[in-house]
Amino acid sequence: MKAAYFLIAIAIVMIFFIIQLFDPFIKPIIVSVLLVVATSSISLYLENKLKSRVVSVSIMTISLAALFFIPVLYCIFSFANFFNHVDKQLLIENLNQIKIFIQDSSNDFIFMKDIFSQIVSKIDVSKIVENILSISAYLGKNSAKFMIDMVLILIFYFFFSLYSISIGTFIKGLLPIKKEDSIILFYESSNVMTVVLYSLLITAILEGFLFGVFLRFYGYDGLLFGVLYGFASLIPVVGGVIMWLPIVIYEATTSVTNALVIAIYSIVVISVIADTFIKPMIIKYINQKVVKTPTTINELLIFFSIVAGLSTFGFWGMIIGPAMVTFFISIMQLLKKYSDDFKDNVS
């Protein structure tokens, strides 16, 4: 038995046990590595400007904390404050008004009146209020887990970024492929991750800003709802709807005009103009101006990989999904290249 085969077998066994050992930290480690890959161009730019890798990595870590950590903290404290001061009786009265509004609206549609009546009759307002208030405990539990993951991601991100060059060199040396092929494999994944991460962040900030500023005119907490809309916009297709629809329903109990204005603004300005027209322009600009080599991965495939990632891995799936798909396609392209080289050598 060759020594190389023996060492490979031992390495496979050890990898299995290492995965078992670090199982609770697998997702934060994967996300932090992908973030390092996605932000490598900015980190390198800062390092060249500041002449210090530690300082540049520290700035990038603090920036990521400001983008994810601080907004989430603000949302958690805002919701905690809201649920602590919520007037249960007033909430029941508001929901009853919505119920009455739906019943009255059904009178304008005779052919659907029976259907509306059956649906409304099954609505138990008191039970709904109890469920809403119980959400606070659920949010607290999951928010704590999210915050722990975020702290771990930031810690891993700092150290992986700090030693990324030595780690990358070591891994490239282990790969049984040509050096230029390993570089291509890395850059293709890096470019797609850069496009996905930057476009998602810029779009979320833009749409959150548009929604938050507009709601301030109606007496809402613009910062809170802007942050919430920004996170909701990361969910493709239905992201924005889950934010503006409840507000429109609530406003309809007091002012139908306000409800219509908010709905029209959210659909036309944010969903159509910002998401449909401006977002592709942002992606195109990043793909052509920011990344060193424009990615050749189809944008529709990136979109579905984000959807699949969110449904499988949760919030961080928006990063993991595209990375897995991109890496797989890059490997398939290299396999095709090596297969063609083999055929040429044989012939």
C-alpha cells in the first residue's frame, strides 16, 4: 500500500471526526469563509492603502458588524419594548375593526359575500392576539440564537481574513490540479459571491431607506421599519409584501386613502422601480466595474440558488446557496477541461 493512499484514508477518517467535533460551528464557519471570499477585493484594497493587514481586517469586521449586528440589535430591542407596552385590549379592538371592515367590504361583492362571511366567522380575534403576543417569546429565543451565530461569524471572519493568504496558499498546494486552474476555481466563486453579496446589501439598504423615510410621514418609526424592510427584501418575490401589506391593512381601519397611498408607493416605487429596474442595474455595475473578471454565471440561476439557500439554510442561505451552485459549476467546467485534455492526449 502506497503511503499517499494510507495518508488519504487517515485524512478522510479525521475529517469525519473533525466535522463531528465542530458541528455546532459549521454554519458560522462556512458563512465566515464565504464572506472572506466575497469581501477579499475590498480587504486587499484597504490593506494596500493602510499598509496594515490587521487594521484593514479590523475595519472590515467592524463594518460587517455595523451592517448586520447593530440593525438586528435595534430591531430586537424595539420589538421587546413594543411587546412590553402593548395594550392587549386596544389590539383586540383594532383587530375587530379590521374584521368589521372586511365584512362591510364584502357587501360590495355580492357573489363573494358568502365566502367572506364564512372566512370572517372563523376568525377568533382573542386567539389571534394571544398568538401575536406569544411571538415575542419566539422572537427572543431565535434572536438570541441569531446573535450568537453573528458573533461567531464575526470572530471567524476576523481570523480567516487575517490568515487568508497563508490558508489559501496551503489549500491550493493540496489540490491535485494545476495552479492556474485552482486560481480560476477561486476567482469564479469569489466573483459570484462578490456580485451576490454587494447587490443584496446595496438593494436592501436602498429599499429599506425608501420605505423607512416614506413611513415617517405617517408617524411610524422610519428606522425600525426601514431596517425590517431591508431584511425582508432579501427574500425574493414576496419579501417586500410581508412588510407593507400588514401596514396597509392596519391603515385601512382608520384611513383608506393612507392605505392606498402606502400600497401604491410600495408597489410602484419600491417593487417596480427599485427592485425590477434599479436592482439589475446595480448587479450589472458591480459585475462590470467592481469584480476583476465579470462572472459568467446566469443571473436567473443565481436568483434560484438564493431562493433555495434561504429555504434550506435560513437567513445565511442567501450566501451559502449561490456559493454551492457556483462552486459546483466551476468544478464541472474544470472536469470538462481535463476530460478534453485527456481525449486529446489519447487521440
